[in-house]
Amino acid sequence: MSIYYDEQKENLNYDGSKIASAYYDGAKVYPNAPVLVQNFAYTGTIQQITLQAGKYLLECWGSGGWSRVGNNYALCGYSYQNIILLNNTNLYVVVGGVGGNGSVGVGGIGGYNGGGNGGVHADITRNGNSGGNGATHISGSSGLLNNSTVRTNIYIVAGAGGNGDTANQKGGHGGGNIANNGNGSHAAGNGIGGNQTSGGAGGKHSSAGIGGNGSAGIGGNGANGVNVGSFNTPGYPGGGGWFGGGGWFGGGGGASTSFCSGGGGSGYINTTKGTGATLRQDEIGYVDKPNKKMEGYARIYKI
């Protein structure tokens, strides 16, 4: 949580301004203001930091929408973790990226760190869909989230939001133990959100193309359009994460119709490394992304 308590036990933001309420337990009550060690914005590379022995707060946001107010996109997940390091330790921070735009006859490439690829339109003279959003994670090993060694030594993951048609057919929100399914009006064709043990299934709707399944660290691809009725439009991909949909496990991709969207990716907290939580935007304790950008974000505080 991005809060601490002062000596008078007042709820405060990091900048010292009071907030109306807070969700907390003993693991998240800090007697003194945490000291910022470093912010991590999106670079498209693996960012290394060496931390001295001590107590730290890790925070991550996946890629996707950043605010619960006035935002038409599927929101990213938020995760935080309190850790105690007994020795100087190298950590590797990977900040999720936004998928590339589709072009004529081609779907967009998935965003850095696990976004699914966009589907291709059945009419190859038209643009494919954009690629999906990538997750943000911190690990004791260098690499992307689909790497088995990275997953073995993981600390924290924030899932990404799934892709969709903005407010009308919004993708599933990322983060939490179970990310949201896609929000399109054709429910069966929406990608399923990732969870703690498996990727979300791709959407299946009528005669439409079937969306790809999410997997470990990777969101499912959006379905390619098919030459059947209204199903020629390409599907929206799932977000990256712990498992597909866009998180620790990626969410599923949407079926090939503009009325279906991709699932969000799940978050993850390695409880052997420290205490914390992974949260969707509809869960108590969620914190809006501070950089207000579609790309992911991370920061580390000394506590």
C-alpha cells in the first residue's frame, strides 16, 4: 500500500497529505515515512538494482489503464510486497510495455513482457488489431516472465489489462489472484482472465475464430478474422502476467468479432519472499498508477 502512519496514527500519502481512509494490517503500517530508493519506468529492457541488507517495500503496476476515474481502458493490476533482505541482493525489474499497432494484413506485436499478439483481419487489405499489454515483475533472476528461472526466483508480479474496444467492449482488468474476463457484449467470445495456476482460455463465439489461450507469463493472442458474417474482424489479445490474460498467468484472447475482448493477466506475490497483496482495480487497497501512462511502472522504498 502506498501509505504509512505517522506518530499520531494519521493516514497519510507519501507526500504527507492526509487521505480519507486506508486498508492496512500489521504488515503495512510503517512507523516512519518510507524513503524512495528508485522509480522504474518502461525502458523495454531488464533493469538491475543492488539493494543493501534491510527492509523494503516493492510496488508494481502492469501496463494498461492507470486510473479508476475517467479511464476507458482495462486497468492494470497493482501489487505490493514488504521484504527483508539479510544480505546485499541483486533484483531485476521488468516493466511491462504496450503492444504495437496493427498494420495492413498484420496484427500488432504483444507488449514487452508477455502481451498477446493482435489478430489479423480476414480482409488482408485492412489493419490487424494492436498487440496486448505486458506485465511488470521483480525477480531475483534476469529475464522475462515466461522464463522458468525468473518464475522460480520471483518476488512480485502485477498483471496487465486485456485489450478491447475502449469503453464499449473493454478488456478484462488485470491483477489480483484472478484477473477479470474480457468485457465484450458477446460473453462467450471474451478471453478469460488468468489465475494463480493456469492461463485464461481463449474466447469461443459461434462461427468466429477462436482466441488463443493464455499461458505462464504470456497473454493469449487475439483470434484472426474469418470470412463468415460479422466475424471477419480480428480478436483482441489478452494481457501478460503470472498467467495469461495478462499477468502471472496470461489472460485468453478474444474471438474474432468486435464484440469480444481479451482477458486480464493475474498478479502474484511470492509469500516465501515477503508479505503483500496483488489487487485488481475493484479490490480494496488498489492504488492508481502514479506515472499516469499506459506502460507499466515500479518503485522500491526503504522502510
